[in-house]
Amino acid sequence: MMEHGGVSVVVFAVMMTMVILMLFSVWYVNFTQSSTKKAELEHIQTVAEDFRRLQSLILSMRENGLGTAEFRMSPAPVVGVPSPNRASMFWVENESDSSPGLVCLEMGNVIYSKYTYIYESGAVLIQQGSSATMKFEPRAFSLENSGLVYREVRLKDPVPKLAGTGRTTLILFVENVSEKTEAENIYIRSSYPSAWERYLSRVVENLKPIYENIRLEKWERGWRIWLGGDNVYTHRIVELSVRTVC
């Protein structure tokens, strides 16, 4: 009788151990997913701020100016959670001397969709899949003593794709700032024209009291703002050379 009772106690203990292990397994899976999701969300927000700082830095730079911008390539590690393979990709594109060029960081997320943050001629865009939207608007247009000024940023040096974690640093140098007076049409070059439409439409609306016939038109390489008549503006071009330090 006592032997039967002892066996029952052992069986009960084994069953309780299995239940505890099963509950712990379920908890740990949920903990891992929740912690990974939180870390990725924080990384998305961190990269957004990295690109905002890049935007502000370039806006403040003058001819022969030198600056650095740092980008976090991966989420901060979570204690007790194995780090998945989620290296990000960083690169700089430049199709030609007349194109604005792009600074890109594609995030290697596990839970969230893959986001790509993009700096293009003063604006910060965010791409998900095939669509892109403007995250932070540029300060591309201003009214100065000379009249309307369109400021365009051009990145001169491409940087091959770099895959990794940790941080990477972009070194920027203003090689040249030039100005010239142009008439009638303002051409806004963009690899993601749909992301610029809302911003440019608002610019055009704000300028209508000055340029009565102004209008925004699609162009094969982006957008064109037609000022109408013999109206002129100042085209300010900021040319930047870039290098990376990993």
C-alpha cells in the first residue's frame, strides 16, 4: 500500500514538472517575441532620429564644412534573448552628377516589416515594400532678398552596400555651394516622386499669392514647378562628398 502511494507521489511530481516546463516554455516564447518586438520598435525610432539628425546636419553645413552622422545598424541586445540574424544594410547611391543621390539604411527586422530609411535632397523618406512616404520634410524652398530660392543637395560619392550590426558613421564634406539664376521652371529630381507630391503641392499653394499661375507638373525624373511667364528664382546647389567609417 505504501509502495503504491510512493509511486503516485513520484508520478504527480513528474507531471507537475512537465506542466511547469510547458508553462515556462510558453512564457519564454512570448517573452522572446515581446522583447524582440520592443527592441525592433525602439530601433526603428532610433534610426528615424539618426536620419533627422543627418537632415539637420546637412541643412546647417556651409561650403568647406565637415560633419559626421552616426547610424545604429541593429537593435540593442536584450538580456536573456538570443540575438537573431538581422543585420541591416547601409549604402549611398548616386546615378549621376546631376542627381540628388540617396543615403539608405534597410533594417533587417525579424518581426516588423523591413523598413528602409532614405535621405534624398533634404528630405527623409521611409520605404516599405514598393511604396515610400515622406517622414521628415525638407526646407528646400525659401524667400530671401533675392526672391525665391530652391536649395538642392547632391551627394557625389556612392558607397557600396555594407551589411552589419553595431554602428556606422558617415563623414560628409561640402565640396561646393553654387548659385545660379534660372527662369520659369524648377525641376525637382527624385527617385521616389510619389513621396514628394504632398509636400510640393503645399509649396505651390503657399506660393500662389506671389506666382499667380504657378503649377506642379509631373516630370520624367520627378516633378516640375512652373512659375509662369518670365519669373526667375535662385537655384542653390550644395555638393557633398561622403565616406563611411564602420
